[in-house]
Amino acid sequence: MPESAQEPYNQIIAHIREEGSAASNWYAGIASDWESRLEDHNVGIGEGWYIVKGCQSDTIARAVEKALIEYGCDGGGGGGDASTVWVYAYLKTPSTNP
């Protein structure tokens, strides 16, 4: 993982640990428009457990996403384009998709 990916990764992991459940209860992804993407997942902005971190490039965002999935978060990897610089993670609930 690039060194510049370490800080957003650490911040997201700390948030997941603060919530207290297993990483597998979380979904991680990347987006160019994180608010729309969270809406797509049916995550209420300002509600529940989620975190969003900006990265310096899509390459760094992809590295953070990959590391979060390797850590145990649900997620698919891939997708997006050069504007995909946001990494997000949210606690899955019965109302989120997935």
C-alpha cells in the first residue's frame, strides 16, 4: 500500500474499531461522488455509522479500498475512473444495500 494511503486507511480502521463489530459487518468502496454513492447504498447521510476519506488520487483510493477488503470489510473493488478519489465505509444494516 502506498505510504500516502496509510493515513486514510488508519482513520477508517479506527472508526470501524470504535463501533466495535467485526469488519465483515462493514462495506467499503470508492466513489467520485460519495454522497450519491452512499444514497445508492441506502445509507442516510448524517445517520448511522459511516466514514468518508478523500485521497490524493484514484490509485491511492483503490489501494485503501483493497486494504479494507483484505482487512475483512465487504466490498467489490474495481470500478470508477480517475475522479474516484473518495473512500467510504459503512456499517451494514437491514436497510442498507448491501
